[in-house]
Amino acid sequence: MAKKERLIVVGGVAAGMSAAAKARRVNPDMEIIVYEKSGYISYGACGFPYYIKGDVADMEALLARTPAQMAEQGVMAHTRHEVQAIDAGRRVAAVYDYATGRKRFEPWDKLILAAGASIGRPSIPGINLNGIFSLRTVEDALTIRRWLEEMQPRHGVIVGGGYIGLEMAEALAAHGVAVTIVDAADQLMSSLDVEIAALIQAELEAEGVEIRLGEMVQSFIGERLVTDITQRVTALVMGQGGSRGGLDNRFRVREVVTDKQSYPADVVIFGVGSRPNVALAQQAGVKLGQTWAVAVDARQRTNVPNIWAAGAVAEAFHLVLGEPIYFPLAQVASKQGRVAAVNAAGGRASFAGTVGTAVVKTFDLAVAQTGLSEKAARAKGWTVDCLMIEATSRAHYMPGHAPIHLKLVFDKNTQRVLGAQMIGKDGVAQRINVIAAALQAEWTIRDLAGLDLAYAPPFAPVWDPILVAANVANKE
């Protein structure tokens, strides 16, 4: 009997589990093994802020598959296992088992890197104080929610005004925390244009969130919890052991110091510096691209034979720019994982590319973007024209109607649509998808104006905001 071909998947979240499940369907005879460093696989990380806030009552709702369920499908998924080295020549992976503390060497025929990304911990004084969190894993989300419920912090500082920062501002506020967002940039959401970012800031400030831009965090200040220290030392002396971590871990954050001022903080969310986990790939001889993520072709192949990469560890091809970008969001990761799996399992598939579509919710506000911002398009040399309109999300006489601000970016010479940004409290996410489709089809503003969009008073006005923007652009 011929030996089964073995596929090892490094990482068990969006890209990794999509890859494992797809490979099993493509090749029922392949041996498929997943190694995940954390204690969970196949979870909806995008739902973490809503679990922390309390909209999602139980973490179980965010867990799509367990190792036992994957085993029933013929995929062996091992949690708390870290692939620490890859020998591409001998096709062997060094795997460390955190439960046993042992390392073993596993052979492979095909390998998919889906190691994701992480938020770096810069060498800022006090960065390891209790109460300072990043948000990447199930364990992170569980710990943050427990901290909010048990410690009941009054003041919170979020470092970074990107996706995580906006979502976590709402989550912390729901727990009665007075929130301050600190960002070294001069606007929130640096991927957006300044006028859209200004509307986000105005909404957050209306919700009581303090925004401090152009400030660099220099240190975190803590204080010793004397009572807790005394109790732990007493427990150790009495031979009762203690909680995990050394005594230094019993220092709790109390203040965030920037280059301009300081802010009280009982909880800190560190949401900047996300970077692909490429150390393992580099050790294996896998080349990085211009974004410092793993370089892949349309079939998710790396430069090393029989190694593919997908998800937040890898680059993605941007259809408007015509070049690779780093876009570590779940929808791209899942698609890339499936493509890598088909090819690793003996089939043939290609990733169609991305136009960079994303939407984020903060309080009642939805902020969406697709394609290029005005500043990004100009930086790449396009002769850019753009406009911004305000229109209503539904017929003006219907309950629930709300203004939508829509910025449309297009090429002045060819009239090709290059991107769009929207912000509003109703009907934003669905509309950005329409323009994303137009970008993928390389439409002009005239094509966009000709769309036959659905109309009914509870859902849209006769002239949808997309049509309003396209018609104004055509007149200009």
C-alpha cells in the first residue's frame, strides 16, 4: 500500500483551517495535520470586540470548529503546538508541544504557512504591566473581558486609532470605562482620507471618547498592589503556591505617559504594530515581498518548492494598484487558504486578488472603504479627481433614515473608478460592496451611474447615494 502524502498546515485560524478543510475535500486520501500555537482553532477573531463588549454572551459562539470536530473530517488539528523550524530540503518540521514540553520532528510532503500576524510589544518602559493587552487570540479576548468584569476599570487608554482601536472604544465604553485613544498619527484610520477621519473623530467625541493625535507613548506607569502581594507571599510561605507569573506581574497599570502629557489608565489596549509572523518562513528560505510579508504568486506558492503561504503572513495582489499589498483581513485569508489548499492537494486554483474592501463599526457608526483613497492614488501617480457627497440612506420620510457621506475617487483621464469611502449609521456596508464589484470589473464612473439599483422607501431613496455620487462625478 502506497504511503499517504502528508500536508502540514502551520496555523489553525482563518487561512489555516480554510486550507485544511478544503484540502480534505480536494484530496480525500491526503494526510492533513494542523499545528496551532494557541489553545483554539477555527475561531472568529473579528467577533472578539463584540464578545468583550457583551453583545456575544459566550465565546463558544465564535468557535467554528474544535479539534475533535476536525478529526471527524479526517484532519488532525493540534493546539498548543508550535512549529519552530522548517527544514525545506529534508522536508521536516520541528514541532514543540507545550503540554509535554517536548520537541519532535515531523516529516511533510507539502506545507502551508498560515502563521498569521501579531502585535509587537515595543521596548516601552512598563509595557509588561498587568492590565495592558493586545487582542489577537481567544485567550486575549477572554482575559480582557475577565479584567473588565472583575477589575471594573474606570479609565482606559487605547493605543492606536485603527480597526481594533475603533471597535474596542465601543467595547470598553459599554463597561463604563472612560476611553482615551492615543495615536502618533495626525488622524484616525490612516488608510482613509482626512475628511472621513474627521467625521469618525467627531462621532467618537460625541460618544465621550477622548482623542489625542500626534502623541507618542513613552511609558506606562504602575503601582504595586500591596494587599495582593502580601497575600501571594503568605501563600508561598505556607506552601500553597501562587498564581501564574512572578511577583513583578503584580504591578498594575495606572497611567500612560506620552511625549506631551499623561492619562490615567486602569486598562490599556495596545492596538498598533501588527506585523506578519515571518520568522519561520525566513528560516526556511522563503522570500519576503516588498511589504515584508511572504511573497506568493496567484496560486499562493512561495519561492520554495512545496511550500505555500496564505492569510496574514502573506501578501495579497491588489487589483487596482496592480501590485502586492499587505491586507491581513479574514475574507482574504480564507480565500487564500482555500487556493493554497487546492494546489497543495493536487488541484489547480488561483486567488483573484483584492480591492481592499473593509468595514468597521464603532458605536452606531459604520465606516467602509474599498480601493484607493485619494492620498494613496495620488502617491501612486494617478491623475486623481474626487468628490464627496451627502445623501440619505432611505427615503427621507421613512423611520431610520440617516445621512451617508460618500467619497468617490476616480482617474481624471480615463474616468476609471479607483476607490470609495463611506461613513454613516445606516446602509453603509451593503453599498461599499457595490463599489467593490465595480472596482473588480474596472468600471468607469459612467458605468457606475448606469447601475439599476433596488429602490423601496424602507431601504433606499429613488436616487441611491452611489448613483448621486456617480452622477455628480459625470457632471464634473
